[in-house]
Amino acid sequence: MLLGSVLNPINSTIIAVALVPIGSALGAPPSQTAWLVSALYLATSLGQPVVGRLIDLFGPRRLFLLSTGLVGVAGVVGALAPNLGVLIAARVLLGFGTCAGYPAAMALLRGEAERTGRDSPGGVLTALAVANQTIAVVGPLLGGLLIAAGGWRTTFALNVPLAVAAVVLGMLRLPKPADGAGRPRHERPAAQLDLPGMALFAATLVSLLLFLMNLHLRDWYLVAITVAAGAAFAARELRAATPFIDLRVLGGNTPLLATYGRALVAYVVAYAFLYGFTQWTEEGFGLSPFHAGLAQIPMFLLAIGVSVVSGRSRGVRGKLLLGAAGQIVACVLILTLTAESPLWMLLLVALVFGIPQGLNNLALQNSVYFQADPERTASSAGLLRTFAYVGSMIASSASAAAFGHRADTGGMHTLAWVMLGAGVVYLLLTVFDRTLGRGPAPDTRSAV
């Protein structure tokens, strides 16, 4: 369960230090290599809720095995890619391949809670958060080591042994539907899956994300497609007997909607830092990919410690407020950096960012677990990741626009202002959210 859930973050963090070497090897500027980031999140943001819904209906085993197997295929394609286009295709495959890990984990936790009658898996939820943070620690450093040892292609080849291990463990340990651990089969899967709703959801999301990846007035038609497809999707879901995303229930679940909104802006800040700041440390500050990875370690080490300590409490309001403050302080510090800044200033920025990294992910994850309809735990968890990936798309687009052909200090400061604005929105969404109590995350299942 832990291995499957970290396949996505390890590919997210490794690519951060590989963007510059890939660009140099393939003759692509940052505005083009940004598609390596966007491609994975475009595929994952679309696939997470779809795969999550399939897991809700049929259990996690088959979906987990199929998806993680695709990760291995993507690793081979990426390692052998002759150009940037094939490399982007490999990242799309990785996006779809990593879709099942997190929703499957949340569904397994819900199933175990129902089996044992213990609906407070705080320790396991914390373990999931810490595992993701640990991989985030290893990712940039491991990426730097792999690039130094065998070039950037090794960062894709790494997926092959990881996928093999995930598939083998999944076959050995994941409960089979016959064991009663998964959802029962349905006689009419097409009706249960709401295929028209999924197609309209895909059209809405793809057109929106394509627009966000390259903001320009000439692409106004993508906005029109987004609005039209979104309206058709809403009309379909409000009429469907078994909707893909039950908008009637979701619309009445204000706490969950607020959580999704916070996830979007939180990940604008997080991913703009992960990709934008890392590129600047290499091109604007002059660090090697290996040392750029080392510069991220203070953030992730502190994030792990914060997650472990704060994971003992189910309360979320304090975590969210402190996470918001950490984001804002870190963004202000970035605005003071220049190419002549001492190295300890970069490490200080990374250290401050460790606070929101450790708090926000855990608080958002716990909120969804307790706020979502138990029958849609996996799809709700997948939708959380979708909102997060929309935030990553905005961050990627902002990074490409800020840097252009080179990640210089002026572009980093421009990006920092975008991050600061998102951080302020995150703070306001938390301060004015009256559904957040001072104690445990609100349990809204009676309302849905």
C-alpha cells in the first residue's frame, strides 16, 4: 500500500533535478521541458478520480496491479526515448500508471475500519504522509545520484524495479474480491461506471489543463470547450442514477469542497517551489543537479518530523493555519534571494518550507478521509489529487511563463509573487472556513 502510493511522488521529485540535464541533452528550453511535469499531472489528474471510482466499485486489487504494471512499461519507454516527444509520452503513461496507488490505499483503510469497527486510522494515515515525505527526501538526492552515475535516463529506468516490486507485493498481499475485502461485482458495469459522465469530465479537465499549461488569448477556444463540457457534465451528473461524481452530495458537503479548494492553492505553492526553485538553484545560482537535490533535504527532513509529531492529533485547523503561515514566510524569503546570496539562505528557505510540507498534506488527507462519503472514499481521495494536480498545472504554467528560456533570478522573483498570492488565498480559505473545528476533523457522513 505504501509502495503504490509513493510511485507518483518519487517521479514528481526526481524529475525536478532532471529537467535541466534533459533540456541540455535534447536542446529544449524550460518552457518545453515544463511539459514533462505537466504531462504526468494531466494524466494523473484525469485518471485518479476515474480509477478511484473503479476501485470503489470493484475493489483495489485488479486496478492496482494493472496501473503499477503500466509504471514499468513507462520506465522502459522513458529510458529509451529518442526525443522530447516520446519522453513526454512516457510521462503520460507514468501519470496513468500511478493513479491507483493512493485511492487503493484509502479504500483499503476504509475497508479495514469497517471490518474492525475502528474508524480512527491516524497512525496509518500518518504513515502514508510520512512515506510520501520520505520519498520526497530521497527523490531529488536520488535523482542527482542517478544522473551523476548514468545520466538522466536512469531516472526513468528506476520505475522498472519499483513497478515489479509493487506488482509482486500486490499479488501476494492485496485482498481478492472473493475474500470479501473488495466491492462486489455489478451485473451492468457500464451503467455503474457512468461512462458518459467520465467522458465529459475528461473533456472538461483536459481542455482546462491545456489552457493552463500555456496561458494565451489565442487559446480562448479551450476556455469555451471547458465551459461547455463542464455544463454538460453537470447536467449529466445531476440526472444520472449512478453518477461518476455525485454533484448533489458533493454540493451539500461544504467541508469537503473547502478542502478541495485548499488543496488546489496549496499545491500551486508547493509545486512552484519544487520545480521553479529547483531550476533556479541550478541555472540561476549555479548548483549541480546533485547539489540542487541536497539543498532540498532540509525541507523534507523537517516535513517528516512535523508529520510524525502532528499526526498524533486528528485536529486540522491548527495544522492548516500554521501551514499557511509557513508558506507565506517562505515566499517572502525567496523574494530576498539573488545569485549572490549565501548558500545558507537557500537552506533556510528550504527549511521554512518544510513546515507547510509536513502539515498541509497530512491535514488535507485526514480531512478527506473523515469528510467523504464512505461509499466513495477512493474516488473522493482521487478527486483530492485531481485538485492538487490542477494546482501543479498552474504552478508549471507560472514557472514556464516566469522563466521563459532561462531560470534567472528575476523570473524566480516573479514566480515567488504568484506563490505568495496563492499562499494568502490558502490562509483566507482556512481562516474563514467555519466548518473547521478546533478538535477532530468534522465527520460529515451523516450529511451525505
